[in-house]
Amino acid sequence: MADMVISTVTRISGNACIRLIRDEAGNPREAWLQAFGYRGFDIMLRGSHADNLVPVVSRICGGDSVFHQVAAARAVEECLGMEVPAEASRVRELAMWGQLLERHAVSLTVHSLPDLLLPSSDPSLRNIISIHRVDEEVVRRFMALKSLGTLVLREAGGKAVHAVNVVPGGVVRDIGEAKRRELLERMSEARSLLVETARLIKLLLRRNEDVVDSLGEESAPCLALAPGDGIGLLGGKAVIAAGEGGERVSLVPGELRASIEESNSGHSHIRVAQIKGVGDVLVGPLARVNVNGGYGSELADAELEELKAQWGFPFRRVMLGHAARILEMIHAWEMIKGLLEAPPGEGLRVTATPAEGEGTGVVEAPEGLLVYGLRVDGDGLVKGLSITAPLQFNIGSLERCLLEGARKAGAGTEGEARVSVLLETAARSYAPCIPCALH
């Protein structure tokens, strides 16, 4: 039987295809997510001044632009020994939580909701337009949350796309008191919307339990930042957790970067990132909650307890990533409120004289750890740059999920169609960002 090729995986960020390799008996032997078009940001930036790094890396991915900016800025700051003012860190964090809220809302609505609401529909009808025709209110609810994230990002980042507020050493400007009050008022209106949306996602996952089970469980260790007080996007050590009661390894940013091994794939331009002595790891919303055990915010943790009762903990079924995303949206809402309510601090930016050095910038992007490694010379020029994106860590896990789904889906004419649907559903469970992976 011939190999199966899904030439365009729909409803993901970027362009990719899926190839299912079969043996002589027609049984699935390998499954690949293929993406091509290496872009070379890490090469083209060599020789540029470190001050130019932040605005350029933002163009790697519009949906994750602030996360690239902050990771690059933190790498520059470590190179030059810069201590960022606390208020600047808060403004950065506001922008990041805003973009995470926006990004998860788009991922759940446009990419994944059709798989959950219309699992048996014809593929041509399984899209956000069909959902809007059937239940306009559901789409409006998600888009309202997306707009809320965009609003926070615009105010904290200076622009809704490719923010201009993040610079090495801090930020350009703070959020004014009037804008803080306006944002807090808007945030207070979103609580019921978030709770209702979380209830919907949990209900849909229960209703599609057969699909959740058919995509199997992920056994790879989880890798995430562990600030110590719940899930955070900045700070803390990176922790590798093998599972409940398993070994936990903590790494500071420099140790994490040194432990990453990247290798070329034989079937894609996405370079595979593994951890020395560990192999594949899982990053992203599921990994974050598994490593930290909770969110560290009242409403998100209350919702988490219900999810634990239904599915057990730690979470290993890959489709539960959708539930983790809506809970992170609730957590983001709580974090944004807390940051806006905190009294403004002093100081927004520090400067430093160019000097030779090396630095690492690590942040939690919406779909997992984003790691920047930087080396500059005495004139502040970039001599070396490495970027490791979330999908590079997750590609091994994703392809195992594709293979397991294909094996469980069966064969034959009816099975062929089911395999195609299941493979795309599996890929979307990881919300892969192709532009980030092909940086």
C-alpha cells in the first residue's frame, strides 16, 4: 500500500505536510511532520549590533513576537551584566501574558474548536466559518478573549503586532494610570466569559473521549520553567520532570542551553532538539502544569482540580493540551489583573557599555520553552546566536503521536479517511508553530 501524504495540514500556524510511511503489509511504520524553508535568522544576525537583535527576531513569528523579543533582550542583558528594573520586568510580563491570552484564544478557536465541535463532519465543513453559522455566540466568546489579550499587548508592548516597547535593559515606556484603570475594568468583565469557555472545552473533551484516547499518551519527560509559585513565563530554573514521583533535574539557563543537542532531520528542515542524557522532552501547556503541579492562581487552580478528577494527574493524553490552554488563559487573566493592580515602580531602563560576553535568554512561549544563546564581542557585535523553539523540542513527541493515531485508526477505504482526519487532529493538539521552528 502506498504511503499517505497530507500535502497541507490545515488550521496550524505556518505550512507543513504529514507523511505516513507504510511497510510492505500496509501497516504504518513511520509518521513525519514535514516543513521546509529554513530562514536563517541565527546566521543573518551575525555581525549586527546587539541593539538590533530585538526588533529583528520579532519578525520570526508575529504570533510569538514578544516572546522572541524578551528572550533576545534577556540574552543581551546577561552578556552585558545588565540588571533590569522591576517595573520594566512587570511591563514585559504584562505584554507576554497578553500575547499568550491572544495566542491561545486563536489556537483554540480557529485551529482546534472545529475538531472538538464537529468531529464527524466532512473536512470541508470542519472550520470556524461552519461553527459561526451554527453557534455564533461560541465564536464571539473566544474572539472577545482574543481581543482582550490584544488590548493588553498593545498597551504594554506599544503595538498589537511586533511590539516596540521591549529593549535591552528594560522597556521604553510604562503604562499610564488611566490606561491601567481602563484595562482593569475590561479585565473584570472577562471572568464569567473565561469560566464558561473553560466549561465548554472540558465538556467537549469528555464528549470526544474516544478521540482523546485514540491519540494515546506521551511518555517523554516534561521540561518547563519552575519559578516556585506556580506557572510563570520568566525566571526560575528549568526543570525536567520524568513523571509523578520520578526524578526531577533543575537547570539554570546557561546549563539548559549547554544541555541542548540539536540535530538535522532526514525528512524536514525542522532541527530536532533533545536534552543530553535524556532525549526527547515535552514542552508547552501540558508540560508546564505537569512540572509545576498547579498554576498558582485561585481560579485556574480551582478549574484544574476538576480536570484532575476527570483525567488523572499528571496529564499525559496529548489532546488535554486544549484544556491546559484554556486554563492558562484563566491564569493569564489572573496574572494580568495582579500586575495591573500592583503599584507602579521606579525605573524603566538601564544602559551598559558594550563588552565581550555570552548570555542565555529563556522564556516560556505559548507552546513551550524558547531558548536564546548569544555571544557578543567588545564592540557589541553578535558573534554567535542560537535559537531553539518549542516545536524543535516537541517534534519527536508529535511524530510518535501521529504514528500511534495512524495505527489505531485502522486501514481500508473508510479507515484511510479516518486516518487523515486523526493525523491532522493529532498535529493540532500540539498547536505547532512552523515559522518559529524554521527560524
